[in-house]
Amino acid sequence: MTSTVIPLQKPKDISLDEIEAELKSIWLGQSGGKSTQVATRAGTFSMVVYEPEEFQQLLGALGFYDGPIDGIHGSKTKQAIKDAQKTYDLRMTGRVDSATLSRLREEFAKQPSERTEINNMNARGFEISDAIVSQNPSRIITLCPVLGEDEGVSAQVSIYCPIPKNSTIKPVCCEYITLRGTKEAFERMSDTILSLMVAELPKFVWWKATPNPEQELFRKLSESCNCMILDSCYFSDPESEFLKIQELVDRQTYIADLNWHRLSAWQELTAATFDPPERRASLGEIDRVTIDYEKGNAAQALMFVGWIASRLGWEPLSYTEEGGDYDIARIQLAGPNEKTIDVELAAIPTADWGEIPGDMVGLLLNSTNLKADCCTILCSETTGCMRMEAGGTAQACRTEQVTALTDQKAESLMSQQLQRWGRDMLYDESLAVTAKILKLR
């Protein structure tokens, strides 16, 4: 990888010619100055990656973390989060939930300006995920928001050429542009960011943060891209954010939620348990649904309700939040033949916190009709579902273990997403039902 840093200290006067000129210079440099390039220039798509990693910056500024700002949730980062949670008397999880992030922001705001400088190495944008590079992107523009005063935007321009396994094959290279500046600076240069995407190619945006349609940069990117990629497992308030996503879908924005793909194993196994003809006949008898999920994020549980309701023709009637130790939420839906379906969502505290906030833990499908052959318990491979099995119905139920079909990390799911070029109508239909439910809160 070759690299050139261009200081762009006057965001309002940024010239795209500077970046394009540097890229041209690098291309000529790697070909020895010859007009014929040694490497092939990738031409599949352009992608903008919004990579905030605000929590590491806040932890560093507050003295809990001295590692690189790289977005990697490693042991050092987890320990820093636990130290902060202990200091501020928060629930110790080793993960930044909405309460922890809110407190970190609050404490950062109290700091004198001369003490908020972050000296940690900012490693964002220096490494390219193999999952993305393998799809041969023409250009990746990584946006790295920084905390502190607005001092303009700096840009690093690189060409990335993975070494092919076959030495006789010409390497395929992508252009990599990393921009650093405050959120305010990125707002000012939103038009410039849009112009950096190659006009003739499909445009992806990977927004690694909570969606914010009120933010000009988010709005412009969502309007101009072919696909806006999100991950609802990191939403600070999924119940509100899903409504925002539904508004985007209503405006014909193509949304892809990586967290939706994590549900595929649950969906496929649920469907498979009703494949036998004798059980399929009892599918319409289901009127009790219980979903346990890992405490901290209800996104997967809400999407699963939207999915099963959209498949079985259930219409939302009410949504009630009871709270308590399990943050119980109850949903009522109307099924065919005036049947009422009761759904319970329960946030389960777990001792072993995984990498994905809000993973589904267990699912119980049952009926008040004791003769119906529809009782089903699905349990997570990693955490199980002891709460459901302790209810005394496990022996009468069909019990299955859910194993993830693929690597659940965002980078792996991203590789799969970049191979999908059409809208996911199943996701759109499920999200529409989820949004109807949440509007009843």
C-alpha cells in the first residue's frame, strides 16, 4: 500500500482536484511512471464508511483507555469500559450500551477544553477489511469523526493492492480515501464527500452508527446511495430508530440491516419445525409467543416479531412496556379468525456477554389450545434458554438448538451483503409490521 497525506485545513475551499491529482500520481508511481498500469484498477462499486468509534475516543479522553482508536472491541477496550462503568456506578458489562455512552458523553462535556485532547493513535482507515476488499471496490471513502474543536479536515489517499495468490495474475487495486475531522466539519463538506464517489458505479454507504435522518450528511448519503447499510445491534434506542428506518424505506431508500441477517438461523429453524404435515396444520393455533434476548438491545427480538407476524398475517393491536428486572414488553396482535396472539419480550441478563448486543437467547411458540401440536422451544447454542425450559412445558414441546449459519461479525455479514444487489422484500415487509407495533407504544 502506498500513501499520501494531504492537509485540507479549509473545508469550505476543498478542491476535489487535489485528491484526484494525488491518486493519479500514486497510480503512475506504482506503474513506474509508465502509462500502462502494472495493476488493474477495481471497478465494482464505491463505498462510504462512516466510522465514528466515539466510545474509544471518550474513554481515552477520560483516562480509561490508552490504546489505538481502531474500533476493535478487544480485551483492552473491554477492560477500559468496565473500569469506566465501575467508576460511574453503571452495570458492568464490558460493552458500551446506551446508558454507558450517555454517561461518557456527560463526563467528557465536564472536562476543561485543555484536558480533552486525545493522544491515542487514530488507526481508523489504516486497515481495510478483507471482506470488503474481496468484492473489488473501486473506491472506499472512510469518514473518521474526531472529538474536540473544528480544525478542518485532513485526508489520506492510498491505493490498496492485495497480493494475488497466483503470481501471474495482475493485482486488482482499490482507491482508499480517509477523511478526519469533527462532525461539524463533515456536515460542511457533505457535498464534497458525495462527489468523491465514482458516479458511474453503484454506491454503498456503511453507516456504523445510529441512523440520524436529521443529520445533513446522513440524509444526503441516504438519498444518493444505492444501498444504505446499517447494524441495528448498535442502535442506542432501537424502538425509535426502527421508525426512522421505516420512513427511509417509505421514501424508497434501499436499507440493509446486518443484524437482520443474524436472525436467519432462527427464521429457518422456526420454519423447519413446522415442515411436518401434522405440525403444519397446527401452525394457525399459535397464540402465545415468548422471546428472550440478551439484555441491552431489543432489535433482534422486535424484528423477529415483525417477521413471524408478517408471515402469519398477524396485525398489531397494542404494545405495553411493563419493565422490571427483565424489561418485559407485551404485544398483542390479531390473527385470522379473530384469534388474539400474546407476545412477551424479555431482556435476560447473561453472565457471558457476547460480541453482538441483543442476541436472541430463546423462543417459545405455544397455544392455549392444549390439543394443538405447535409447542416449540428454540434455544441459543451459546446461552441456552433455561428460563423457558424451567417453565415446566419443555417435555411437551419440540426443543431445538439454534446454531449460527455464518460468522455473525459485521465484516463477514458485509461481504455477503455486497453480493446482494436487489431489495430484500422479506425485510421490508417485516420491518413494516415492526414499525406498526412500535407506533402503538
